[in-house]
Amino acid sequence: MDRIPLAEIEAAADRLRSHVVRTPLTRLEGWGPAEIWLKAESLQSTGAFKVRGAGNALSLADPDALRDGVVTASAGNMAQGVAWWARRMGVACRVIVPEHAPRIKLNAIARLGAETIPVPFDRWWRTLVEGGHEDVPGFFVHPVSDRAVIAGNGTVGLEIIQDLPEVDTIIAPYGGGGLAAGVACAAKALRPQVKVLACEVETAAPLTASLAAGRPMEIDHQASFVDGIGGKSVLKEMWPLVRSVIDGTVVVTLEEIADAIRILAERAHLVAEGAGGAALAAAISRHTEGGRVACIISGSNIDPATLATILAGSSPTS
């Protein structure tokens, strides 16, 4: 996949303007030599940035293609984004979810009127690789490698540059690359010198392994409370784009993410899920030395019991 042109991302911004939240970019004071800024996508109506990409993809879909409804594969946040738009458009929505998907996200999907189809993680991942499930009819919205989804995600990068034109580094959590790549395409078109880093969790860091090897790599995936990022591999169709626009990766521990979630709640008054805390975990750890750093707080859909454990000072074991 080639880079997404700025014009496509700007067109996505026009489509989404009256439907999604233009989330704030706020300063987090008092953390080392870097100026840390928080892009609070956790404040979207569905609690995550995914509503942007889902909206752009469904807005561009041929109405005839939607007659059998829409389908996506998601651990929760993309499912909510697609279901939110499907309900607004009056079409059925089915979601293929991994069996370990958090109950809070499954409940949210149900509230939006979508049907969930749980499958083992390996079968769920194969749905991403194959771009659909042969037994589930409907218009498939790929949560990662759909060009319209990436353009919609890129609107996050547009807003960061508009609000902080002299940003030096943007850190985005990396699940399949749709957010990090979209943000990088937008940000680098407007500010070529900006560095975009992808943040991964130690229990599943396929991009770090792939960049080291120079080709897409499959890794040993370990499930954890950080369910919104960390796949088994870098999707082959995403590799050319990701390799061309991402400047490097940062791998953080589960403990560092738990600390970041605690800081977001106590200092910034933001609720973040595991993936949502990953970028801040990178910025406040040993990985950044200075400059203006924008951290994308990608989502807030965390299980209440997990959040309670973190706020009590512990790191969940799973």
C-alpha cells in the first residue's frame, strides 16, 4: 500500500467534521525534559479513535454493498465504531471478536445493536489476514488495512499539527498500523521533519521484530490486559506503508502502561485502556529525551475491575 495523500485525509476530515469529536490536545505538566501533550481520542463518543476510520469507510461505501449489512473483526473498539455508524445508517452489523475480548467492550457492542461472533484468537487473526470470514455475510470493513479507514484515522494527525504546529514527535499505539500509518501520512505531509513512533507492548511487538528483520515477522503473541494492540504479525499489505512512514518503535512493559493509566487518571483526569496508555508510557519512560511530544490516547474502554486494580497501585496479570 502506498502513502495516503493529504487530499484524501482532508476529504475524510470534511466528511467526519459534524459527526466525530474534535478531541483536545492538552499539556501534561511536570514530566522530564520533554513537553508532553495528550491527544485525547478517549473522549470520542464510542470511547476510541476508531469511529473516525469506520465513519470514513462507511460514508464511501456503495449503498448496494450494504444491503446485507456490515461486518468487521475487532476486539472491541473498531466494532463499536462500525456499529455506531451502522446504527446511524440503518444497516445491520456483525462483529467477529476474539474469545478474550473484554466484557465491557462486548457490552458496548451489544448496546449499539450489533451481533457478536466470538472465535478463537487464531481464527480471529486469520479473518484480518484474509480480509473477511467466509461464513459471515456483509460488507467487510477491515479494521486496519482499509484505505478509507487509514485516511479517517489520519485526521487525528491533521488535528495534532493544527493544534501544535511545532510538534517534534508523535507517539501512536500500534495494533495493526492503521492509526500510526494514517497519522504519519497526515503529519509528515504538513510537517516533514516530525518523527512518528509506534508504541508496542512487550507481550506482542511484531513491528519491532519486523523492522529488525527487514520483513514482516510473526511473533509469539501473549494475551494481556492491553487488548487493543499487539497482534501476531505485521499484515503483509501494511508493511510497505508502515516501513515508509514510521520512524521507529518503542516497546513498553505492562507495568509501564499501568503506571501511565494511573497518571492519566490522577493528573489529566482521563480514563484510558491499555492501548490508550501505551504512548504516554513511552513518553514518560526512558525513551524520550526532549522536545514537544504528542501522545495519542487512543481509547478509554477498559474493564472496571482492571482499572480498579491499576488505580490501587498494581499491574494486572492478564
